[in-house]
Amino acid sequence: MEPVEINTGEYYLRAFRHDDRISDVQAIIEAFADEETRRYLGRMGIDGAGAAELFLNFLTSGWKNDYRWSWAVCDATTAEVLAGVAFRDIDVQAGLAEIMCWTQPKHRGKGVLTAALNSVLGWAYGAMELHRITYRHAVSNKASQRVAEKCGFTLEGRLREEAIVDDQREDMLLWSRLATDPAPEQLR
């Protein structure tokens, strides 16, 4: 599939890129240099330009091979990358996927991710006819919990000791949202 662009007004969602016109390498480096991002997504091992380029190539090939759909959430005016959203473990035939996301440190708490994620979910349920989307995060990641709640996900359970946070085993919370669930209120 070709990458899909989504315009939410204030934000513009486009495929992550690393080419002769646009490179998101620096945005990825900055995001994953942040202590909180490393704390919860450190297993991705992005510690410099080479790793960021490999990660961007992985995201780009996901669109081509339909195993991962991802977006750079950009400011509609400046084009600055504010956040990232990705679907993984996509099974279009069964209507299933899992979502993961992050926000650049200086843009946290501003509703960027909630707006972007709700737009992406609308596309997934409508255009792609997905039925069930899951979202999981470490129990200690309260910001992710707020995003799940604001985007209308329902808490389904606790995955015991599935994550490693601060070199310790930690439980993950598992959330889901169905295409048949009512649309969430926009809480900010």
C-alpha cells in the first residue's frame, strides 16, 4: 500500500521519511534521546543517526509490505515532527492491529497525540475496515494511560511482567477499541 496522508487541520500526518527532500532522522534521534521515551521504548535501541536511519527504513518498508503503517505527526504550518503513530501486527483480513505512539518531549501534554491518534483510528476503522485495535503500555506510564482513555480505549487487562522498565520487570496494561465502540469525547 502507498502511504496515506491525513490532515487534521492543526496537524498533518505523513509517512516518516529519509530521502533527498525530507529527513526525519534528527526528529527520531531527539525523541529517543529523551529519558522518558528511552524508559518505555528503549528496547528499540535508537542511539544515533545510523540506528534512526534503519528505523525509518523499517517504517517505510512497512507501508510497502502492509505489515506496519506509520505517521510522523507534523505541525501543519512549520512541518516540525511533533509525534509518531504506528500500527503493527496488522491483519487486514481479520480486522486487527496494535497501535503504538510517542510524542516529542517539548510537545507532551498538549493534546497532539490524542488528536492524531483519533484521526488515525477514524481512518483505520473507515477506510481499512479494521474492527479491533489494541494498545498496551507499562503500568507506570501514566501519560499513555491518559491517551488510551481520551481515545476511547477500554481497559481489558494486565499482562504480568511483560515490560522491562528501569531494568525491572513491570506489568503492561492492555486496552482495546472496537469499530463498534462509540466515538470518544475530545478531552484535553
